[in-house]
Amino acid sequence: MAVSRIGMTSLAVAAGLALAGCETVGDAVGEGLQAELSGAMEVPGPGDPDGTGRAEVTIVDRTDNLCYVVTVANIEPATAAHIHRGARGVAGPPVVTIDAPADGESRGCLSVPSALADEIERAPAGFYVNVHNARYPNGAVRGQLRR
């Protein structure tokens, strides 16, 4: 199977992000979680009707690090972003503050309590990612985490 240079670069970037704070590649291996973000998903709403985005979240078990990449489009500059506890259609409390994708993208890794890391991994649908801005302070876009 041939892998393009772009594909290899993306793979290297993803591996580097996943390895932040890890001792070995084996520590970083885990199932990734994703969320498709939209204004229509924002609860109680309204969210930005044109807003879209994507979040990718990985839990690194050995270190209890949560690594993420969030991209957004068609919204005014983001001022905050979080992972919240809450099922689809339910507004819940923030449990992790992540960097706002003010220029359209944010990424990073941060330490989270072990119990929270385990809960997000075990039941990702009970959590969502949302991004806020000045026009939509309660949330411009939102998406439920899934495997």
C-alpha cells in the first residue's frame, strides 16, 4: 500500500501529538474519538447556523493526558472551547477547558484526572465539544464525541 507524502506528514504530526508526555509509542496507542461540530447541535441554542468544525480527542491512558485537535470554519473568532459532560440534546457542565481555535484551529495535550479520562473513554457519547465566541457566548458550534 502506497502512502502519499501528505499522508505520511499527517501521520507523523498525529503521532507526535499523541506522544506528547508519553514514554513509548505503545503508551499512545488508543482509540481516537471524534465529533462533527455544527451550530445546529448547540443546546439550548441558537448556535451559529453556518458554523462547522471537527474535534479529534485521544486519551493517553498511561499518563492520563487528553490530546485534541479542534478545527472550525464559518464562525467569528473563537474565545473559548470546552469538553462538557452531557448527552446529545442536553447542556452540561464543562469538564475540560481546551484552547480556543481563535484562528480556526487549536491543538494540545493536557493532564486530566484518571477517573475523568476513563469515563470519557468508556462512554464518549456522554460528552461533547463546543466552541464559543462573542456572538454566541453559550456556544457557536457543538458536537457529541463518538468512536
